[in-house]
Amino acid sequence: MKKMFMGLIIIIVCVSIVLGISSSAWYYFAIPIGFLFGYFLQKGDLCASSAMSEAIMFRDRSKLWGFWIAIVTTMLSLSIIDYIGWISVNPKPFLWLSSIVGGLIFGVGMVFAGGCVSGVLFKSGTGNINSIMALMGVPFGVAAVELGPLNDMHLWMKSFIIKGADGESLTLYSVTGIPYMVLAILFVAGSIIYLVLRKRKLNFSMPLKHSWKPWVAGIALGILGIFAFLSSSESGRNYPLGVTHGVYQYSLLMFEKNDNIKYITSKPDKSVKIQVANEKHQNPQPPKKKVNVWLVLLVLSLIAGSWFSGALSGQSRLLPKDPQQTLIALTGGLMIGVGAAFAGGCSIGNIMSGLGMMSLGNLIFAIVVLLANWATTYFYLMGGKIGK
């Protein structure tokens, strides 16, 4: 049965590539990209929550280092395709209050959930019951911010924005005046020098049936960001990897009427936008809820890719968990959904991709998330004691 499912997944991935090439429908490429995304995450066990927590619980910084490698590889990858002109980077605005409040809620919630949004996604794929429960809470948390009782607060916090002199989003390269690619090269060079000084042995091994070094998975994720950005931008979403709103939009497909949904599959046509705007002015209608097909397919494929990776090593299986911990995970899922919605993204969209584009707003988010995670880990998981 397992081999049959694995074969079916491979067939779906191959067919999606053929369909994408033959029809020039770029959103089909979200399937192989999402599959590899989940595969790489599971192989390196790269969950931002675990990476941060383990750095102080067990003095093990290997996953945190792997996540940093994913960030700097993303920097270099995106700076290259931006320089070539294949894409135009789209760093998020400096919404400082949203980043602080969202980061605080997200950082605490990820410890209770046992993972960030991408973490609970790939762990759900391998059968982690707590992660499955946390994943169920995420869309409710996002919906509370996007549509529910927290929306007014969300809109109010978004008014606290700092822009550049020309109205652009603040980034490290816009503030320093140093070109994006030059800064990316400096970050990569600095990381390499750190490795040399620490005399770390580099074993670049990518076995199919065994785990990878977190930094190897980090490099793979950073390179994958190139293909993610290229296909995503052609599918009506000018941004690289991200998962939070994909989870939320999947829930819209389950609970909203089809007539209330607008499917996004390609770049918006300016003439069509003008026509639609005129029609709205003449016959105002309640706005439809947008669902980006690329993003939804990415999330579903991520789960399939993580299951496939775990199945190869015998790690994909349902295991019983303490019911109390499962309920705490559900609460954590709600919190990371709220936090990510306030901040406009999670550890992938805001930290890996956001810092990959050197957004200062996302830098604030990353710092707050790290500190909130460490504080919660110290008091909740470690009982206020140093080391275990």
C-alpha cells in the first residue's frame, strides 16, 4: 500500500510538470516545488520552533544554523535572479507594531504547537498527532484576524508603518545604500568564514532513506526559492516560499461557497482590472475571497512531500500522544495562526523569504519570535532551569 501511494505521488508530480510546460500554466509547478519543499524540510527536520528551542534546551544549534543557511542561500539566490531581471523582489513593508505583536504571539504559540506553520505542516505529513491538531487551529487563528473579531486591531496596527524616502519598503540595502547582491555575497562569505574558523567538517550527503544535515537541507531550500519565486510571480503572487495563507485559503475552499471565491492563477491583466473596477463602481458587490491556486497546491504538496520523505525512512506513521499535550498543541496552532496573520507571514514567509529579501520589518519579526520562543521554552519546557 505504501509503495502504491509513493508511486501515485510521483506520477502526480510528473504529470503536473508536463501540464505546466505544455499549457504554460505556472501554478502547476507549485506541485513539484511543494513536494520538494516538504521533502527537504522533513529530511533536515528544519522547523524554526525546534531549531530555536533546541539551541537553549540541548545546546544544539545545528538546526538554527541550518535555518540561517537557508536564509543566506535565499538571499544569494533571489539577488541573482533579481539582478538578471527574471523577477523583481517584493520585500514586505516595515509594519513595526504588527511585527512586534505578531512575532510575540507567534513565538509563544510555536512552542505550544510544537512547531511553526511549516513545521506543523511537514510533521503532520509524517503522522504527528499534535502537529495535526495544531494545523487544524492555524486557519481559525488566521480567520480571526482576516475576517473576525481581531480584524479591527489588525487594520489599526497596519497604520503604524515606516516607509523609505520614495515610499518603498525599508530594507537593509535601501538603508545602507549597498546593492542587494553585494550584501548577499557578504552574508554568504561571512557564513563560510565562520565555518572555516570553527573548523566544521562539511559532509554534503543527501541520502534518500536517511536524514540530512540541517545545513544541507537549508541550501536546498534556498535554491528551491528561485523556482518558487519564478512560478509564483507568474501565478499572481509576487513572492517566494510562504505557507500561512495557503493553509487559510485551503480552509476557504472547504467552507466557502464557490460563488464567493475568486481563483487567482496568473498575473493580473491591467485592462481587466480597470474593467472590473468600473463594474464595481456601477454595481457594487461584496468582494469575493481570493484563493491563490499556486499557494494552495504548494501547501498540499508540501504535506505529500514530507510523507514521502518519512515513508522512505520508516518515519511516517501515526503515534498516540498525551491528550493534554494535544489540546495545548491546538491552542498553539490558533496562536501561530493569529501571530502570522498579524505579522503577514510565518517563519518561512517572513523569516526565510523575508530576511532573504532583507526586509527590516521581517528582521524585527524574527528577533521578537526568537526571544519569545526562548522565553517560553525556558519557562514552559525547561521549568525555569538552565540546561537539562
